[in-house]
Amino acid sequence: MSHELAEKIGGLASRVNNLVVHHTGADSRAFLELQDRLAKLELVAIVKDLQAEHNDYQQAIQGLNDAIVFIGEATRRIENVAKAIQLVATAAKLAEEAIKSAAV
């Protein structure tokens, strides 16, 4: 079942990568760091045996969905950059927690 988490992480990473192009300075660097973090998490999620019924997994999916909805297709500069960065960072943290709980 881990493929859904990996797909959502990859989708968010792609959107964040698009934001790098549309922003400059510290915002662009923050998005680039988050994109790199998400790309690494996607690879780990692919190889882990994650269980969709676990609470950590469900929270990670919700966090990823929240960030994806807020960012949208990321084809332009977004207005609330701080909120976008916060949502992406939260989604990455939740995905990490889901992956860690599967390792136990």
C-alpha cells in the first residue's frame, strides 16, 4: 500500500520543483531544499512496506493532500509563500513519521 504515499510525495515534490522556478532568493532556496527532502522520502516510501490503516500513514496522506491542494499546479508565483513552505515542511515531517513507524 506504500505506493499511494510515494505517489503523493512525488506529486508534491514536482509541484515544489515548479515553485523553485517561480520564486527567488530565500523562498526559492527553501523550496529547493524541501523538494530534495521530498525526493529522498519518495524513494524510501517506495521500498518500505507501509500500512495504509496506520494512523501515521493516514496523517501523512492528509498532510500531503493539504499541501498539494494549497499549492495547486504551481504554474505561477503563489502569494502566501510562508504558508506553502510550512505546509510542505509539515507534509514531509508526517511522511517521515509514517516511514519511521513502518520500520519498527
